[in-house]
Amino acid sequence: MTAFAFIGVAVTSATIVIFGKAIWDPIELVSRIGRAPVIIFAALVVLAAQLTTNMAANVVSPSNDFSNLSPRRISYVTGGLITAVLGIVMMPWKLYSDAAAYIFTWLLGYSSLMGALGGILIADYWIIRKQQLDVDDLFRLRGRYTYANGINPKAIIALVLSIAPVVPGFIRAVSTPGGAVANPTFFDKLYSYAWFVTFFLSFVIYWLLMRGDKGAHEPVSNKNFEVL
């Protein structure tokens, strides 16, 4: 992933020198530097990337999620169709129409959710449970991971509280053309570091809330846990 990020930055920077402006869209870049054979080859590469990478990363997971909501009514295929429809309804081409808007609205907003979730997951597995999981209870309807009908209220509280401080900055970024706020306030600057802010807050809040949870600190028998 680091190599891909570096190549993207390096190639986009090179377009400023060659063409006088930053071209971050690979399709537009290929249309400028190549003839018909190069364009056809590039189109095939993009198509292969969509099928092998984008489909696996962005379709498989939500398809399973939708199916798990109601397995009897929603199959994996139906979940995939729902994902495809929602992907069109979101109008992703509007996100790509402006690089600044894409960065300051979509990527930063998305990173705030990922940071909050990551903080909770790492605090739970590494700090609270000390890498011990009861494998049998992971598949039980009534086990140590059931909480309240399958939902851990403390995790939800930590998620909401950690995201709340960056919401004002997100709203301002979304309502500002291009996503870049001219005169940033404290909350706008906080939103610029959304991933780090939400990760730290969710980690600390979840750890504090779960400290008194006896079930989370209950020892796991050697035959029923795995250290990953």
C-alpha cells in the first residue's frame, strides 16, 4: 500500500512538470500520454483492477453485511445487488469531479469512522482481552460476546462520543464548495486530523467504559482461546 501511495504521489507530481497542472485521474493521464494501443492496454488494466481489487475490497464485505441482517430474506447475491444500487445512488462521480472535495469531505469523513472503529477494536483485543478470544463463544447466540442482543452498548457509546468532536468540521466541509474552508475554526482544524482524533478518543473512552466489565476480563480456558 505504501508503494501504491508513493507511485500515485510521484506520478501526479510529475504531471505538474510535464503538463503544467496536476492530473490525478489515471484515465485522463493515459489519454494524454498514449496512443490507441496504450489506451486500450490501460483500459484493460483498469478493468482488471476493478474486478480483482475493487470488487473484492468494496463489494464482498457489504454483501455479507446485508445478508447477515436477514439471512432468510437476503442472500449473498441480493446483498451484492443492494450494494450496487447504493453505490449508484451515492453518485460517486460527483466525489471524483473535484479532488479537494474528495479529500476534505469523503476521505476525511470516512477516516473519522475508521479511526473510531480501529480504536475500539485495538483497545478491546490488545488491552482488555490481552489477545485472548473464546473461539466457541464467538459462534454462540448466548455467550460472552452477546452483550445486549448482540450489540455492545459501551462500544456504541465510545463510537458516538469519539466521532462527535469532528462532526461540526465535517458539516462545514460538506457545505463549503470544494471542501476547503477559507477561515478554519478550532473544529475545522480538529476535523483535519479526524482519524487520529477519533482513534485516540475511542481507544481511551472504550477502555475506560470496559474496565468494570467482568465478562471482558474473565479468564479464557486454554482449550477455547487462540492468540492470533
